[in-house]
Amino acid sequence: MTSKVRVRIEKLVYGGWGLGRIDGRVVLVPYVLPEEEVEVRIERERRDYLLASLLEVLKPSEGRTDPPCPHFRDCGGCDYQHISYELQPRFKEEILKEELQRIGGIGPEAVERMIAAKSPLGWRLRASLAVTVTDRLRVGFHRRGTGEVVEIRACPALHQVASGILERLREALERHLNLTRAIRRLEVAASPYEGKGHLIIHSLVHHDRKRIRKMAEELDAEELPLKDVLIKHRALVYPHSLLGKGRTASAIVLRPHGVELLCYPGVFFQANAEQNERLIALLKEALSGGVGRVLELFSGMGNLSLPLAPLVSSWIGVERDPLAVKNANYNAQINGVKNVRFLQGEALGVLEGLLKKGERYELLLLDPPREGAKRELGVALRLSPERVIYVSCNPATLARDLKFLKAEGYELERVVPFDFFPQTSHIEAVAFLRRVKSP
């Protein structure tokens, strides 16, 4: 379909879309604001709605602003750069309320004001960029909804340390163009605490090892805040240092609430350090009365458990990724934390094992991936936690899982949303529940 139509936008919905109607049918349009009148082109027709591209804003909202990035609308990284940052958290808060009501039957009164980011730009500590060579080298992000690589020279959302590393890497790739055909992706991670980062080159199994190591050595010789250059491909389980360094030397150092945490290359960590600090502060407040035994699912490298350990009697963290578990145990060791233990394995299997041992926990804390954790919750609740704290990065699965928890006898006390990802449509939220019915 290629027809052009005029549409009035009613509201924003999850995923970075604005919702309007054409002859009663819902149409979804990106890069718009509520109450704007826009001209769009219908691109795809679905059973229940239409997808359209934005051609022209005919009547702009007062909240519309000039995007800080020249690649906005080409690059698929951001959704909301056209919206004044003062308004972004308000829109996200409303979207979260609507998702919780629509899917979970949860009233808007449960949702508190979103905690806005202190830094709307320069917050992003990690990024994954595609590499392609056609007529010339392109390093950047994929165009929204396509596999096309949009060349990015600078990303305003990216932390300055990560930006500096990528800029010099691009220059190195220009000098070693023959290598780029074996490189598929670049992953950069940076720490605002130590002002350094590391770089992972994702390549094909068959590549010119000598030349790619030579490029890494050239980067290492430059005056860069670069701790290591590593390579990752299908034959390697974990990233391997091209400079012969061990994991602790390659790791970036994070210090949330004064707790030193090393993050090994390839291990997940929160991309927004300022908001992560505020998340931990919120959890410290929730645990300030003292807590007995805690079970954490999807515990990663200890980002939540280790700063919160002094407030609890004991803590078990469950994590699937073996490297993250090694990383977490090392972090516990260097911080002298004795009351936290990490178990490696799929959450369901570990939970079944804990049930067989007759274990019980006062608090269940979980920070699942976007898919949520309904199956894991179904087993974890048999461990009889009095309280549940659910950290979510997906309003839809959060709503589904909260509905399940309520049906299992837990009362939702409050939901606190965070803007961890300014300029994007992503929404982070923390839900606090307490058991009101015995199992």
C-alpha cells in the first residue's frame, strides 16, 4: 500500500508509536506526538491495524523539539528525540499505566511518578554496532525495521568514553579494510566511574588472526581509555583477549553505591549508571527494616545483590550465564561479602532443587529479560516468599506476571517506573508486592 492520508494522533502507545484512526481503523505512526495532525503513507496492513510512515507534520505539538542527532529517523536506536525531554517520562508513565490496565487489570493509582533521568543524553554505556562494506565502510545501527546499516559518526546518547573508542576504531578499520569483511558486529562497553572501556569484535570463525591482532595492538598503542580489545565468534564460548589479558584486567570497573564491581567482557550490566544508582537506592529503602533470607532470580554479576547484602541475613542469586556467575563470585570475594552465594543454572531447574531441599525465603527479587518470568514465578512461589520485588524492562510481560501474582494471593503495593533509556520507548519499572493469602 502506498496511499497518503491525513491523520490526527490520539495518543502514544508502547513501542514508539503514535495511534490514530483512518475510517475507524487503528493506524500506528512513528515520530509523532498526541494531538498532532500529520500526513502519512500506509506501508503495511495487518488484520487489526495499519502501519504507516510519517511524511509531514501538518500541525505540530508544542512539545515537539529539534532532535539532537542528525541520524534520528534513519537510525533505529531512538524513538523520542522529537519530544522535549520534560515530556518523555510523562508519556512513558501513561503508556505503562495503560499496559498494566489493559493486560493486568491494574488501576492507574498503583503507578507512581516516573523517575526521570538526570542526563537525557550521554547516558548509554554500552552499544552494539553493525559493520558492513559495500561501496565503502559503514559502522552504525540498523535502520528501523530493516537490515540496512545507517552509518553513525557520533551518537549523542552514547557516553563520551564509548564514543571516543568507536571513533578511533573506525579509523583503524579504514586502515584495515580487508578485515572488515570478516567482522559482523562491534560491541563497546564503558565505565563512567573509571573513565575506561573495552571493545569486543564479533567476527566470522575464519578471519585473518595476525592482522586483526595487529589492529588491536595499534589501538592499544594509542592513548585511548581502552582496557582491552577482544574477539568473539561461534567457536569461542566467551570473548577472547587479542592482547593476551585475563578477564579481570579486561573488565570495566563499576562502583554503584560505593561497591566495586568488575564487569567481565560479554557479561550484562545496566546501560545507565545514574539510574542504576537510583534503582539501588529505592531497593535499599524497601529493605531498610531488615530482611531475612532473599532469593534473587536473573542475578547477573551482582549488581543488586552485593550493594544490598548488608541489609539481609543471607542472599542466594540464581543466574544462567556461567561467566556472569564467575564474575559475581569474584565481585563478592573482592568486596568481602560473606552472606551472598550465586548458583549457576536455568532458574526453573535451580528452583526445583531448592524446593526439594525444603528451602524457604522471605523475599523473592527478580529482574527477568523482556520475556518476563511467569513459569519461574509458578515454581518460586512454592518457596513461600512473603514479599516479591519485580524489576521489569517490558510493561506487557510485567502486567501479565503481576496479574498472575495477584491471582496467587499477592497484593500489589506500588509500581515505580524509571526512565533508564531516555530518547527511546523502553520503560523500566519496579513492582512491590506482599502476600495477603497463605498458599
